[in-house]
Amino acid sequence: MNTSLDVLFASNKPKGEAFLDELRGKKPLFVCTIATTETAKISGISAAGKYPEFTDYTPPADAELLLLGRCKCIKGVPVTPDGIPTPALITMSALQLVDAPVLIASGGLKVKPQIPFLDLGGSPGRDIRKGDAVDNVSEVIEKATLAGQQLAKHSDYMIIGESIPGGTTTALGVLSAMGIYAKGKVSSSMPENPHDLKNAAVLEGLTAAGERFGSLSSNPVRAISCLGDPMMPAFAGLLIGAASQIPVLMGGGTQMTAVLAVVNALKSDVLCNVAIGTTKWVADDNSSDIRGIVSQISDVPILAADLNFGGSKFDGLKAYEKGVVKEGVGAGGAAITAMAATEGAITRDILLRKIENNYALLMGAK
Amino acid sequence: MNTSLDVLFASNKPKGEAFLDELRGKKPLFVCTIATTETAKISGISAAGKYPEFTDYTPPADAELLLLGRCKCIKGVPVTPDGIPTPALITMSALQLVDAPVLIASGGLKVKPQIPFLDLGGSPGRDIRKGDAVDNVSEVIEKATLAGQQLAKHSDYMIIGESIPGGTTTALGVLSAMGIYAKGKVSSSMPENPHDLKNAAVLEGLTAAGERFGSLSSNPVRAISCLGDPMMPAFAGLLIGAASQIPVLMGGGTQMTAVLAVVNALKSDVLCNVAIGTTKWVADDNSSDIRGIVSQISDVPILAADLNFGGSKFDGLKAYEKGVVKEGVGAGGAAITAMAATEGAITRDILLRKIENNYALLMGAK
């Protein structure tokens, strides 16, 4: 009998259990796709950075944290306006516990991380309200597919995460253009989900692009070009390249649903090898509905790391239980991975201790 | 008893045999470090490109060939002024036979390849005659070390190759600055090795930098900064990061000796895990002396793929037996790898057939 892991099955439990069983005791490669978009600077949209300009630094800082255990392009670590630290802290802690290799892939960045990263030929994204948000979508998908094929050759499975502030708004944009009902269903890193702001930005973008809800249902490349962000082609390509060979866990929340819709339209046969791995904070979120979006696209299972920071000695971590941040940088996927790789020897409590240690080190807290 | 492979031991045979045995039946990762330097444009220095400006395109074109099986940034494949094709054809054929994963790492390029590549933060190199050839050497070594550490985690061993026209001249530069006698000992891609031109360029560079033979024997970073090329810090860092965990085969000819000298000065303890893998054409070359250089630095073994293109039906391949090209893009290392991975099932003849097939496909020959 398999040891039970601190993992919940948020949808399609039988397939989710089978998928999780495939990961037990196996060696994962973690790839974090990072990018920036001007969409994140729309007032009130994102909590990933105290000031709008900070959102340009969040993805490279997250990447540095994963690879170096500290940030180089900013002091400290990325925090929300209230000082709640980046979910990269969870990811980093989980990956350290199992010594998993990490690669960073750039979809297009305003600020380059001071670490090695895979250049996939993309550029920073523009504000989706203009309806012309991302350049070279096809080329980046193609390059990322090549990279995914190569990276899959020596790993048992791959987890792909993301760091891009403003990413749920661009997800809503792509989903809407592709005819998937996601209004009021995408998640937020803030406790109060600014659905109205997101909807307004997407509507403005659709109009500017000369498109409407569902008009791009069979044109995912144009959907990203008009209303997406540069993380998406990088993530989609890596997924397509890798999942044709090995299982791939999409590490993230509702942003994953836009990538899922894109891959479903481009190469749906690889999805039999794919699951979403998120956190309990996303799966149980009352202000979003990941299941409701996924069910319109595919039957890929949704796994959720059953984390609980309620007992943490740090207020900055306890805040996660109040719905702040929730997910990002593949935190949920990395947590699931650490549990699966060790056949459950790493529990949510052991993981929390590791996160608290890193929190203390990096935030100077005691 | 082990099957014998078509591999020669050019120095330190006992250690070479032990190293080769470690690679048998194992899964390699091939990393090709690419970069450009203005040094390649000194008249008469390099055969890697018919006109000096072509040398900017050779490394990205080689990289595209490895990853795509064809070039995108140029028509056809890189050729010498006489139409002899790039050794990337050997590398590509060897890696295809064993389905080895390939990653491209850029040390600094004038022309970017149209494929995914690891950005290590470097810039294109300048003419060494000015004595100020490479920027950010320490930073690139540091980033490449991080990348090497991550990439080593899931591979049994790593082969690192290079593509940089002008690389034997910059190798002579770094070796001379570090006090290693390499005058008349570095190899050439041309049948007539232009030793005088190389020596003159290095002397001019040493003087311009205010240095002399051996004055930088304990300062490899400055040796590269003044007289090296941007492939070197990328290669050295990857080697340091990976060889602390797994065996690393340095795929190349006399250019490898400069990297070896650098790593020996920075972190000599990793060299117990390192061998040079080159071709018979370099090992048997009368116009250069790889053994004579290596013996001044370290006892790392030199393996040489015992290739023979004398029986080929294509003149462009037969020319290799006349001392044209000789090595590059990790050709020797990749050939050794294909033989070792298959326990000798891939012989030099099987490899030649594969190379001929690819030659016919890419050169339109029959």
C-alpha cells in the first residue's frame, strides 16, 4: 500500500491518483518560466511588488532565489505591499529538500536575472488593453518545444512553474479570447480579488484587437499575441516538448488554465501526460474557480498541496492562510514533488519547518 | 572483458582507460559552449568561415545544426574556404545515434542562434592584440558554475564542446600569459598552421595589456580578460560546476588546454573527474602538440576518437584525413561518447555511414 501524501485531489481523482503514483520516488527537473508584462502595472491588478515598477524585478528575483538561495537584483526577497514574502520561498524550500535540479527559462524580461537562464527569444509583454501584448509567439513556442524535448531526455518527469506579475489578468484575456468562461474565476495574489479591473482590461484589449469573446477559439497563437503574456509561449512550448516523452506537472494556479487551453488547441494529445499541481489556497479559494475553468478545456487532474501555515511562528507565513499570495513560482507543484519524491517522508510539517528556516535566514526574523 | 572501442589513448593511458570505462553504457549530456571573438577576423588566422565576417555566424550555425539538424542563420552549413564542412556534422551524427540531449550555452555572441540557449551573461570577445579581450570573466564563470551544478544532477556524465573561430589563437594567448609553453603547439583548422601569425597576435596583446609570458600564472581571470575569448569562462564554469559531481569529458583539441590551465588554477581538485576527448587528427597532428601542452598543466588523460574518413565516398569528408578542420564542436568527444554509450556497438565505420548520410542530406551530395 502506498503511503498517503499531503496532497488533495481537486478534480478527476482517479486520474490524479494515478498521476501522483507515477511521480513517487522519481527524479524531477524543475523549470521556472519567467517573464514580465506591462499589464502588471495597471493600478490595483497585482500584489507582486509594492510599487508597479517593482513587478519588473519580481520574476528575476524569484529566479535568483531558486538558484542561489538569495536575490541579487533586489535586496531581501519579493514581498507584497503588506510585506508577505514571495511563494518562491516555498518552492526553494521544497526543491532544496530533494536536491532537485532547477533551470530558469525566460519568456521575455525587462530586467535580466543575475544567474544563468534559457533564452527562448521572447520580449517583455505589453499592456493587454492595447490588444497587442506579445511578440514572436510562434517562434518562442517552437524554441521552447525544442528545449522541452532536450530537457526531458534525462529526467523522470518535469515540473514547470511561472513567475509573472499580472499573470491572472492575461490568463483571463487568453481564456476569454478562446471562448472559455473565466470571468470571476481567475485567482489573485491579493485577499480582495479585483475581478472588475481584470474584466475591464480584458474587454478593452479584445476591442482594441478587433476580437470578441471566443473569436480566437482555434487561434491560440493570436490569443496570446493580443491578450496574453510572454510566459505563456515559453511554458506551452516546454510542456509540449517534454510531455510527449515524460509526465509534466504544471505548477501553478488559474494561470495554468490559459496555458492548458493553448496546448489543448495546439497539441491536445500530450495532455494525457499532464496534471496541474497547485496549492490548497487556490483549490479552496472562494474568489476563484480553477475547476470551473479546467472542466471547460480538458480532464487533466488537479492536485493540490495540502499546506497549512496556520501554525507557523511567523506572521508573514500565517498570512497565506488568509488568502494572500496563494500560489506562484510553482510553489504547489514543488511541494507535491518533494512529498512524492520522498514517498511521503517529507510532510507538510517538515516542509513548513524548512520554509520557516529559510524565512528566518532571508527576512532576518527570529 | 570489455569490448574494445575505436578510441586511442594519447596520454596517461591507465587513467584514460579507467575514465572511458566509467562512461560505458552511461547517459551523457552534451553541452556546446559557443561564442565569438574579433580575433578570428585577423587575416589568415581561422578557416571557420570563407570571409572574416562569416566567423560571427559559424557558432550559431553549428548550434542550430546540433539542435535542429539544419542551420537557420545561414544557408547550408558552415564550411572552410575550400568547402570542407564543419565538424558539427560529426558531433550531430554521433549524438543522433545515441539520442543524447544537447544544450547550447552562450559565452557571448555577435549573432544569436535561432534556437533556445543558456545565457551566461557574457559579451562577444574583442581582438586580443589590444590586450583587453573579454568582459565579465568572473561573473560568467560564476553563472556557468551554477548552471553546471544544476545540469549535472540528472546526467551520468557531461561532455562539453565548443565552437569559436579563432579559438586556438586565444588559447595560445591565455597559455602564454599563464606561463605555459604553447608556441608552435596549438592546432589549426587549416592544413598550414599559421603559427607566426598567432604568436605575433599574442605578443602584441601581452604588450598592450602590460603583461608578459607567465606574468598571469596565478591570475587566470585576468589572463582570459586580456588575451582569451568568451567561450573560456563559460566552459570553465560549466566544467567546475559539473565535475564536482560527475565525470566531464572536455570535447576539443588544443583549445581545451587553455580551459584546463584556467580550471587548474581556480579549482584543481575537480580535475580528477576530467578527461580531454579529441580526434585522432589532433592527437596525431605534426603541426601541434596537445600532449606537450597538457603535460605542463595536469595529468588528465587525453582520449582520441580513432576516426578515419579515408574510405569515405565524399571528398569533403576525405579532406579531414589531410589535416583540414581536425576537430571542433566537441566532435571527438561526441564520437567517443557514442562508442562508449553503446559499448562499442557504434564503431568508427557505423559513425562514418551516419555522417555520410547527414552530409548527403545537408550538402545535397550523392
